[in-house]
Amino acid sequence: MKTALIIGSTGLIGSQLLNLLLESKDYNKVITFVKRDSGKQHPKLSQHIIDFDQPESYQELIVGDDFFCTIGTTIKKAGTKEAFKKVDFEYPQQFASFASKNKVKNFLLISSLGADETSGNFYLKTKGEIENVLKNSDFESVSILRPSLLLGNRQEFRLGERVAGIFMRTLSFLFFWKTKKIQTHRK
């Protein structure tokens, strides 16, 4: 039996992933790292309430088999580019560093379609930068998933996502571009 570790378990994707992992027969323990109590209860769940800006307080807790990084924000919600980069680059980088040192075998990152460290778009550039850090890490495997628009029930209202969601649902049959396979990087 394995242990899964997650950051971002209270977000749109992370909360769904958490439910799947808790019901999975492959994992006997699921550890989450959160800013405040999520209120989630399950016999397999171990929740660590941490200050993400105090890595020395949690680095020894990052022990398991598979690390899932679904943490993310928007520049609007973060308030500044610097605050956005802290959540989408610095925190994942810090956790990946500790997970690697603590011999976690596999790291999975939810990134973004179009992520590229050379992009002129700050959001996509930041996503590309964290991808490159992970591609050059010491994990047995790194999986990077690049979803497009993330649709679902959110706590906050996002007009752009609502409009794009309607557009995508209505006109999705018009998109014939070739999709890329999920790439797993193994050492």
C-alpha cells in the first residue's frame, strides 16, 4: 500500500483528486498540506495545517510514495505577479525539493495548456518554469498534465471562465487540433 501527498487539495482539481485518492484501493494513507482546516474527514486522511512560508516547519512531513501538486491561483486572485509566482512556482518548487530529498518516488503536476518558460505571457511562463524544474529533478518519474480551461463549481465567480465555458461547450465540435499525449519523464 502506498501514501499519497497533496498540495492544492482544496481547489477545483485538488478536491476531486483527494476524493479519488481516498476511495482508491492503491493508497492506504493520503496526506494533505493546507493553510487552514478543510473540514474533510476520512480514516485514510492526515491533514497538516501549515504556513507555506515556513518550510522548515513541514519539510520532514513530506514522506510518501506519490506527490500530487494541484496548487494554483490566478494573478487577479493573488493580487500581484509576485504573489502569483509564489503560489504557482515557489511552493511547488519547495515541496518538490523536500519530496526528492525525502525519497518520494513520483511527482505529478497539474500545469496549463501552453506552458512555456519562453512565453511572453507571465502565467504560461511561470507554468513552464516549474515544469522545467521538475523535468530536471531526481524523481523516478514526473508526470505533467496540461489541461485547458478548468470548468467546475468554484467558490469565487470568474466571468471569463463562464464565458469561455459556454463557448467551449457550444462550439467544441469545431476544434480539430491534434491533442498531445501526456508525457512522463523517467530517469
